[in-house]
Amino acid sequence: MANEQRTRREVLAAMAGGVAAAGLSRAAAEAPEADTRLKICVFSKHFHWTDWQETAAMAAELGFDGVDLTVREAGHVLPAKVEQDLPKAVEIIRKAGLAVPMITAGIVDTSSPNAEAILRTAGGLGIRYYRWGGFRYTYDRALAGQLEELKPKVNALAQMNEKYKICAMYHTHSGLGQVGAPIWDLWYLIKDLDPRYTGVNYDVGHATVEGGLSGWVDSLSLVEKHLRGIALKDFKWGKNAKGDWVPQWCAHGEGMVNFPRFFQMIKAAKFSGPVQMHYEYPGLGGADTGKDKITISKQELASIMRRDLQFIKAQMQKAQLL
């Protein structure tokens, strides 16, 4: 009798397991596959002349996959109103069929105004990345000592990021006094931190300004483990009104950035984060600098943006990134 009861229980358990397995199989088959394509986002700084609705509509019509939303002073969402306004802006953008994989926040460290409210709100909305940065050197004392002083600030921010399950991506600018311009210094600050919460937003335009012929190749390789976002812009060297040689931003594909080599490296790195298009060259009627009014027509601005986006998409397709 005992053997009969045990056998009966084993049969029922096997049947239950089979039903459960079948249910899981059906659920897996019916669930849509995760979209693993790279998301090309437009930096919403270039739409500061309009509201969330028109930003979303134009970005979708132009063919972008998402929006990198500015959450900073004079941005699309003011930090002091992030808890009220960020959910509204994100809802509008997502309803337009676009992703919001990241925001650009005015966060330098945990003491930045509204830093925790921004991270808590963004994390609650499922936004997993934000652009971070703004450390600067002074040249009245050793740089090595200044880097050591920055480490506790970076570590504290990393802990806050982990709390809200969001990754800070330090944006690499070029220029005198910019921490992160040579890249190795940024790597030194974050190399021992979890890349899920502290990473790099690699701006290939600025990196090429600093890295010239091949230095940017080495710097990209150095931070590959922490590479979480990439920003795209192009430039040429030229003289300003004072006769000084300076980088002059230009349309994508018309300058010195080696996009084919860059995208080959991005492919090899198995990069999966947000891609951001920046339009920071003259001729955009103020949209290039984030003005709240533009001096060219929306149609003309859209034409310029579409042209550059098509160039970038063609380069990424060649590298099998799209």
C-alpha cells in the first residue's frame, strides 16, 4: 500500500511538473524577444526651444530610437521639479514610441542639488543610465593629489547609484582643466568600482581632440570594461578670431573623427548602452547651444539632423551594429 501511494504521488508530481514546464515554454514562446539593438538617442539640449511633446514628435519623425533628456538647470526638466515633471516627460516620449534609456543630469557628486531625488525618480521610471561629470583640476598643486581627493566623492556617488540601480556615465570632455579629458585619469578614479553603477560616457569627438591620431584608440581600450554610453560629434582643427588653433565642431562625417574605426571597436567591445547624437556646430540657429529660441525654421533644422543621423546609421550598419 505504501509503495502504491508513493508511486501515485510520483506520477502526480511528474504530471504537475510537466504542466508547469509546458506553461513556462508557452510563456517563453509568447513573450516578445528583448530588443538588443543599439538605441540612437538625440540629445534633448537641441530641442530646448520647444516642449516635451514636440521634442518627442520630431525625434520620432526623424528616425531616432530615443531621447537623452536634459534634467538640469535650463533643461527640459528642472532638478527642483524632477519628481513631478520627469514622469510626465518620460510618459510623453514613450507614448511617441521612443525610449528614454538615459538622462543628462547636472550631478557632479552626492552633494549636487537634488541629486538623490533625480536618481530615485529616474530609477523608479526604469531609466538605467545618467550622464554625470564636471570635476575640474586646478594647476596650483599636483594633479595626483587632486585625483586622490576625488576618490571618496566618486565612491559615495557609486553607493548612491547602487541604491537606486542606476549607472552614472562620466562624460568625457576635452580642454584644459577637465578631469576625464585624457581618459586615463577617469579610469584611475573608477577602475575598482562596479561598472553596473559607475561608468564612462565616451565622447569620440572630444576624445579625438585630446587623443589625435591614435591616443583615442588607446583610451577607448582602457575604459572598455566601464564603457556604458557613447556620444557622437565631429570636428576639424581651425583658427579662431585670435589666431589660435582650436577644435571647430562640424557635421558628422565632415571632420577628423574616424567613425569606421570607432564603430569597429564598439562592435568588438560588445557595447550595449545608449548612443547619443550631438549637434554642436554652427548653422543650427541656436539649437546647437541649447537656446530657448531658434533662428532657422524647424524644417531646416530637421533636415540637418536627418542628414547626420543617416550618415551615422550608415556607418553603424557597415560595422554591423544595427
